[in-house]
Amino acid sequence: MSDKIAELLGIMARLRDPDHGCPWDVAQTFDTIAPYTIEESYEVADAIDRKEYAALKDELGDLLLQVVFHARMAEEQDLFGFGDVVDAINAKLVRRHPHVFGDAHYADVAEQTRAWDEIKRAERAAQGERDASALAGIARGLPEWKRALKLCEQAATVGFDWPGPEPVLDKLQEEVAEVRAEFAAGADRDRLLDEIGDVAFVLVNLARHAKVDFSQALRHANAKFERRFRRMETLAAAAGGKLEGKSLAEQDALWNRAKGEERQADVG
């Protein structure tokens, strides 16, 4: 395995060679590669969601390439190398699992989670961070839905949380009503941005209380919409027309037909 990793590092070094490498690879920076890193992470999640494990192998390779790419650029700037990345994660895993690699004992998963948070807090303090808030350490580079989830998870560690899904549903109704009121009042973009943000924040919390992954739920909704919309296009074409030439009522009828076909297939 070490030979394969060495081969990968060698390939990356050659791609980044300023004289004989690939011009595109040579031109990249941390900033330009970061979006690809995020994209590859989502593609890994999508392969898992679709249970396409052959694709997962490829997507994990693409994600590993991102780590190697960043490490190579760091090495060129004398910041750190791939070996330092491995050393850092090895040390972190051992440090954060004293119940596995040390003598610590936790009564249950909840106690382990609290201990994990304490260890992370101690790590930040050792690095000179003075923020003592329960919300300290939540990265600002996360997708905003993910940051919303982490903010609420951390707030819940000190007891600031809804007791269950019902009050979250009540809050969702309240926030949707406020959006309706803003539309009725002819509110400007900033007011709508604020109120729609509140709705999205509550939706993330509803998913959390339902123990549903918000990103996965949204991926499912996207896939459902795409599947049904494409079926609408097929149905319209079979009738000798296109969606864009039909009224909204006609398009709705096609949507309902596509949805009905799915439900019938599920029953069958």
C-alpha cells in the first residue's frame, strides 16, 4: 500500500512540475482547488446515497487526489507535506479516542460525545483560542445548512433546544406565516431574505429532530423533481409537443401523471 501512495505522490509531483508538468495543474492554487474539493465530497455522498459502490471507489479516489493536491502545493511552499497530514490525523484520532487507545471509560455514546467536545475545546485552548462559547470552533467555511446544524447541535449541549419535533413544526408554521405576511406587505429583498432564512433554519432543525440527514433529504427531493420533470418532457413529446408550449394547467396535469405513475409503480 505504501508503494501505491508513493506512486500517487510521484504522479502529483510530476503534474505540478513547472517545466514538464500539466499547465492546468501547475496553474492551480489552494483557492482554485478548494471548490473541487467540496464538489468531490458531495460526489462521494451521492455515490453512497445511490448505493453505487463501484462509483464510490472512483469518487473516493478523486477525493484522495484533492488531499494529495493540497499537500503537494503546501510542500512546494515549505508549509507541510503529505506525511505531515497523515501524522496529524493519526495523532488526532488517538488523542480523541482515549477510551480506545488509553484508559478512559464512557458509560454511553452521549458521555463520549461530551468528552469529544471537551477534548476539542482543550485542543483549541492549547492553540491559543480564547473563545469559551459553546459555539466556538464551528467552521465558517461549511455549507450554511451544515453550519446551522452544528450551531444547533452545540447549543443543545447546554440544553438550548426544542424538546421534540412538534414544537419545531409549530415554529415552522409561524415562520412560514411571517414570510406570507412579508409578501403581502410588499416587503423588500432584505426582509424576505431574513424571513426565508428563518424558515430554512427551522427546516434544518426539523430534520435534526427527525434524525434525517438534511443534505440527503434535499438530494432525494432533487432526484425526485428531476425524474418527474424528465418524465413530463417525455409525455409531452409522445403527444407531439413540448413543455414550453403548454399552459401551466397542462404542465400540472403532466406532473400529476408522472407522479401517479411513480406511485403506481411503488405499489406494484
